[in-house]
Amino acid sequence: MSQDGNSEKQFAFGKENYILVAAGFLCIVVGFILMAGGGSEDPNVFSEEIFSTRRITIAPIVVLLGFVLEIIGIMYPSKTK
């Protein structure tokens, strides 16, 4: 409770912070979905699809972007006081 009788709660982060953290989490999830698959139906047969550009290059970049957005979302200074 504040000194003037107002019981307004203060959050640790602002709205922008939560949006950035949510966007980062979404990027991480999308990156892991992009990495999924590529396995062979028969375990005795090797599938070259596991080394596709999507799984080797694009998905890790998307996951890394998500982690960068998470860090920015946490470190971004809140506009509200």
C-alpha cells in the first residue's frame, strides 16, 4: 500500500517487455519446430533429409534470434515508473 492510500500494484516489467519476451518465446518454439523431423521410416536406412538447409541453418538462426529477443525483453528499460 502506498502512502496516499492507493493500493496500485507495480509490475517488474512494462508492457513492451512482456511483448518482447513473448515474441522471443514464440521464435524459440518455431525454431525447434523447424528442427523437427527428417528421420527415416526404417532405422536401417540413412536419410539425407536430416541435413536439409532448414534444419541445419534456418532453425538454429531462428532459435538464436528468439534468445536474443528474450535478453532484449528482459534488459529493455520500462517506460512506466
